[in-house]
Amino acid sequence: MPKFELYGTAGCPYTREMREWLEMRDADFVEFDVETDPDAMRRMRALTQPPLAVPLLVEDGKVVQSGWQGRCCVVSMKPA
């Protein structure tokens, strides 16, 4: 099982930057697109409070980082 879960969206440049950072560190992670994956959106909603922002990095069921270098993309709370 991957160590980290990365919640993001395809259109968020900060999700891309966090993904690249994780890849450069050779981190074990799985990525979820909350705009296209309703289950991922539900999990993200259970982990954080509105407004929902990506990227969201989770380790062992706990949020370890929200946003990337002080920046984020806000996503709609509507289920995908």
C-alpha cells in the first residue's frame, strides 16, 4: 500500500508541482482526481473542511499538507 495519497485535479498546476516533487523524492504515493472520482471526493470531504483545496497530501489517513508552497486550487463541493 502506498505511503501517501495525493488528492488533486488535472487542471491544478499546484497538484502537478506536488506530484513532480513526490516523484523526484521517489515517494510511494497514489493520486486521485477529485473532479472525476466521486469516491476520492467523498474521502477528501471527510478529511478536510470547506473550502476544499488541492493538492491535498495524506499519510496514514491524516492530512500532512494542504496546498503547495502556499498556493492551491479550490474545487467545487459538488460530488463528481
